Amino acid sequence: MSLEDYFEALPELAPDEDESVNLRLLRQGFEAFNQATLKLQTYYRGLETKVDELNHELAQKNKELETNLQEKERVKNYLSNILESSAIGIIVTDLDGIITSVNQTGLTLLAESSEALSGQRLNDIFHAQILPWDPTLENLKVYEKVKEQELDFQRKNGSKIQLLFSISLMYSEFGDILGLIVNVQDITELKKLEAQAERKNRFTVMGEMAATIAHEIRNPLGSIELFASLLKKDLPADSSKQALLSHITSAIHSMNHIISNILEYTKPHLAFTKDIIEIHQFLYDVLDVSQYLAKPNHVQICEKFEAIETYVAGDKELLKQVFFNLMNNAVQAILESGSVTVSTRNIHANNEKLLRRFREFLGPAESLHLIEIRIQDTGLGMSPEVKKKIFDPFFTTKERGTGLGLAIVHNIVEAHNALIDVESEVDQGTQFTLLFPVLSENDVT
């Protein structure tokens, strides 16, 4: 109440009343006003104190909130770093199989960008039914336990890899199913290692059996040749039976050649001569001879030598056998006209997958300097079944073949601490890839 309002509220006094009454009332009014002012000041100071306390409490809460947000951001970044640093590709989808996120390893495996994958259906990306098309609760129950499946995948850049999918459900904190987590691994090298180990075990058993059979056959074969030669001496030169004995001798020589191949296959080749070979000059020599095989079939031989480090250790004669066999097969795979391309390049291998393939031969190493030699033809190609058995002894697709040529090639290559792989598709040609450790400058000089 203002002072003016207070005076207006005072009762009117008669003119004849004593002046002291007016003074007393005025004094009371001032006292009431002072008390109200003091109360208002006290209330204001209390309000200021309360506001200060609230401001302090609010600042404390803001500080705590900021700390919590920073902690959550730190945890989020930490988890994101773990996700992005994972050696396994991780793809997250919603319940309909639509991709919501992919980590960096997954993008690298698929050779895609996150923008290209986001919003796409997982099954459409891989052209296969990895997740159910009908995402009912019943269909999703199969992923309560981690489910695995393998798939051959061709990337947009044309390269082919074998992938292993591990699929599991993603739950909320309340136990609701939010989507699916798909772990993707490149098992291409692992499959090659498994095939190599399986092939090596099979070779060992079959090699022992082949050696035994070869020796058992060669003994009576020698007796047959001896008796045939004795009969040939006893018969007149103009006898009609001389031709029959010549056929017997020819058949014995043919069988002996096959047995020699069998023994060549079973030979370990551990004590061969280790020459220092400049691989480009060596390949030029091989290609010069191969030209005589290629011309009658109208096959063009091309070279694309890009390797800089080109010295390897090996037995020249055995390696000639390897490359002549591969070139001969490449030329024969082309029915009419076509080409065979021989290329080289250096590989500095420091990834664990490739190192693991050489570790059996060369022991532990942090990195390897290799030369890759490819022999690629435009011929008939091979079916997956044929490709799987191509290095098996006695397996052949040729009418008069023994099935030992590539088996011997495989043995010689392994004896040189090297690797050989084959890629082929029907009507798409065949490519043999050989990897040899290269010599350092100190080893060459």
C-alpha cells in the first residue's frame, strides 16, 4: 500500500477535533508503513537468498548433466571405435532385413559405401536369402541361437570372395526384438588353407600307394620286356610275329613312362638344386618354346611383366617342367583361337592370412616379398567339381592323359616353398596363380 493510498483510507476528522489526534494517527500510519517496508525487505532478502540457492543448485545440476553427457558421449565413441575397429564386418538390420548401419570392415569386405548400403535389403545386396523374407516372430526364433551360413559373393569390382555369416537377434533393454546383427567374415583364404591341407593329406596317402604299386608293376614289367626281347632274337627277321613283339615292347615302354611319372610324383624333391633364377628371363625361355605349341592352334601368347624384384631360388629343370606343363594345358584348353597371358607382379605381404599360408614353409615372419606369376587362358574353363580335383593324382579330363601332370606340378611348387592356386569357370577360361618368395639383394649378389 502506498502512502497516498494509506492517507486516503484514513477517516475524515471534524474540524473541531484536537490536532493531537491527527498527529497520533499519522504516527501510527508511518509505523505501519515502516513495519510493512521491513517485512518487504526481509521477504526480498529471503527471496534473493532462495534464488541464489536455486541458481547454485541449477548450476550444480547443469554441471552434473554436462558430465553425464560427456561420459555418455565418451562411452558412445568408445563403443563406436570398438565397432569400427573390429576385424569382422558387422551389419545391423531392422526386423524387415533393411540395413541400418555397417561398420568399416563390412564396407571394405563388400567394396561399398555406407550411403549405397543404407536402406537396402540385405537379401538384395547378396542376391540370396540370408534373412527370412517374411519377418514373423516364428521365423525370427531361429536366430535366438547364433546361426551361420556360407556364401560365395561377387563384388561390384568383379572380385569373388567366400563369406561366413553369423546372424543373431538384437534386443532392447526390455527384451523386445529390435533387429538383427549380421557378422560377416572373409573366409576365402581359410577355405584355400583347408583345401590345401586336405589335398596334402590326400596326396600323402595316394603317393605312398602309388609308389608301392609302381614298384610292384615295374618288376614283372621288366621280365616281360626281357622275354619279349629274347623272343624277338629267336624269330626270323621277316617273321610276321616280329610286329606283334614290337607292339608288346612299345606297350611296355608306354607303361614304363607312366610308372616313371608315378615315381616322379611320389618323389619328395627335398634335395633339388637351388639355382638363382631371374624369373623374367626364365619365362621368356619358356614362352619361346611354347610358341611352337601355340601356333598350330592359332593361340596368341602375351606377356605382361610388371615385377621389379624378380630373383627366386629353385631348380631350373624342375621349374621348367612346371611352366611347360601349365602352358601346354593352357594352349590345349583353347579349341580354336584365343590367347594365353603370362603376367608377373610383386606383392609385399603383411596380412596375416597370406603369411599364415607361407608360415609352414618359411617360419614366422612379419612380412614377405613375393612374386606372383599368373598364366591365364581364354579356353573352355572348368566346372567347380573339376577345379576341386585338378591337382589330384590320376584325375584327368583328357582321353589319353595319366592325371599326374598337375599333381607333379603341385609337388614341385610346394617343394620350392611356393604356392599354386587355380581359378576357373566354364566358358570363362582358367587362371593359374603361383607365388614364390623373392630373394633379397644380399642373396643375389
